[in-house]
Amino acid sequence: MARPSKTGKRRMWFEITATPGSEVCVAGSFNGWDPTATPLTDKGSNGLYRRAVLLPPGRYEYKFVVNGTWCVDPDCTDWQANELGSLNSVLEVK
């Protein structure tokens, strides 16, 4: 899934299905939890939003932001409780 780059970072793919025409981003510990910094695109206009992000090895927490609503990754089975009383998805980059 992830291959190391010359900088030691790995290309990690984030993807989620949402209604075509939605605004979808991924926010997490890798981008300061900025809900607009890392937008995903729906290249096929079929509702599959994707984005590759280069990340160094480590543990990252993240959520998707779909039309302003924060949600966990439905395909991720590793979650962490957060200080807001909800869950974050967890990604381990090796």
C-alpha cells in the first residue's frame, strides 16, 4: 500500500465515499487538524474521494470532514478516543 520515498516518507492514500459534489477533506495530527488543508478529489464524479499524503513513519490520528461534518474513516478499524468525547481514526506509518 505504501512505498518509501527518497525522503523516507510514505505515500498514504486516504479515501472515503460521499455524495458526488461534496466538499471532502482529511484533517489530522499530520496537518494540525486543519479541516480545509488537505482536500480530497472525486476524479470520476462517482463519489469516491481520494488523496495521497506523504507521511514519515509514525502514528497519526485523523478524521474526514464531509460538507463540514467530522467523521471517522469507516474503513479504518483502529480508533482512539479524543478529548471531545468522540473517536479519531488511527494510521500507523511504518
